[in-house]
Amino acid sequence: MPKTVFYISDGTAITMEVLGHAVLSQFDTEFTQRTWPFVDTRERAIEIRERIDRIFADTGERPIVFYSIVSDEVRQIILSSHGFCHDVIESVIAPLSEELNMAPHPTLHRTHGLNQRNVARYDERIAAIDYALAHDDGLSLRHLEQAQVILIGVSRCGKTPTSLYLAMQFGLRVANYPFIADDMDRLALPPALKEQRGKLFGLTINADRLAAIRNERRTASTYASLRQCRLELSEVEALYRRLRIPYLDTTNYSVEEIATRLMDTLGIDRRIF
């Protein structure tokens, strides 16, 4: 049976999930993972403790609990459960506090909440998301001078999710443009993209993987055929090489890895929101 893991936080629990996933990925086994955000009352903590204890009673194994809770009362309720509890934030804060010679001041919802210091960044991120949506899949080639990155590639190679991830996570303004079957006879960059050559980044993908993705959208179509996928990818990759456009094969990469490699290649500073 997969081991049960709880991510518990008095905030969004996003940090718990990210850190927990990183730790659990080191173990070659399956986990059933459950997230509990905004655990900031005695009642909610008791409810979660009962769930943890019920799993222990049913399986005889302690659930793994990653938690970060400011309230001592709420935290003690979780710690009184039959879970294997680990505060991943505190394990870093304690030695850092000693190094800085400074006491921490825990505050609810500080990590992902809005305050005077980060409201401008929040507005910037929303503007980046709006920009990505307005310039998705070649919908508009206007205002490309505002883009920080312009993704290009064949249909379904990962342009849209990468654009949105870059906007949401890093506040980058990203446009993306698709090359379609009708472009293949005389494949070239549109004039608007030529003017922004330094911002272009190409995506490609394994032909078999592309065909499988396209078949989920249009089963047994020419668009999804392996032959068509090979043709389009061959032409587009030749364009990348001819124009010296940096590009990445996305076949075995998650959207997070694609975004990170792209930013590293283009020399874009990472500023997480």
C-alpha cells in the first residue's frame, strides 16, 4: 500500500508541497498525498488529527506529516497525532537564526500573502498572465516589443503551459507563436518575429510523443499522424539551426524544467513571486 503523506499549513501549503515533493522524490516508492491549507483553528486541527489517527489505526503505519504552523496550540494538536511529523521550515530557520544572530518573527500567510512590499510584484504577475493569454498561440503579434520571451514551435509542443508558468511563477511577459502544417512548404519567420529575434526561443519534441499528444485531441487525423509530426519537426528544427535560434527538446522535461533551462539559456534572472 502507498504510504500516506499529509501537507499541513496555516497558509496555502504550497511551500509544504514543493519541499515535500522534493524530499519524497528521493525514495523509490509510491505515496498517497493529501494537502490541508489554512489550518489555523483548533477545530480544523482536531479534524485533521482524527484523519491521521484513523489511517494509523487502519494500516498500522504512521502517516508522514509535513507541516508549518505558527499557532502553538494548533501545532501541538497536530503533533499529538500518530503521524511522523516534520516541520520542514523550522529545520532551516533554527540554524539560520543562529547564523544571522536574529530571532524570526513568524506571521500567518506571509509567504504567499499580499502586503505593501509585494503588492507591486503581484500586479506585475497579473499583468504578465494577461499578456500571455492575449498572445497565446499567435492570437496577436501586436506589442511584441513588450515581450521578454517569445516561444515558437509546432502545435502541442508545450508552448502554452510554459508561457503561463513563466508568467505565473516569474512575472515574465511571454508570447508564443505556432508553426502549422500550411507553413511547412515555405517555413519562415513572420516579419513581426524577425524584429524580435533576440527574444525567440524554440521548442521541439520527439515525434512519437507529439503524435500521442495530438491523437488525444484529434484521433486518427492527418494532424496527429506520425508522418506529419516528423515532417513538421524536421522543418522547424532546420529553421532553428539556420537562424541560430536557441531551442530545447521538451520530450522528457516538466514545464518547470523547460522554464528553468530556457531562462538559463537566455540569461534571464530568476525572481520568484
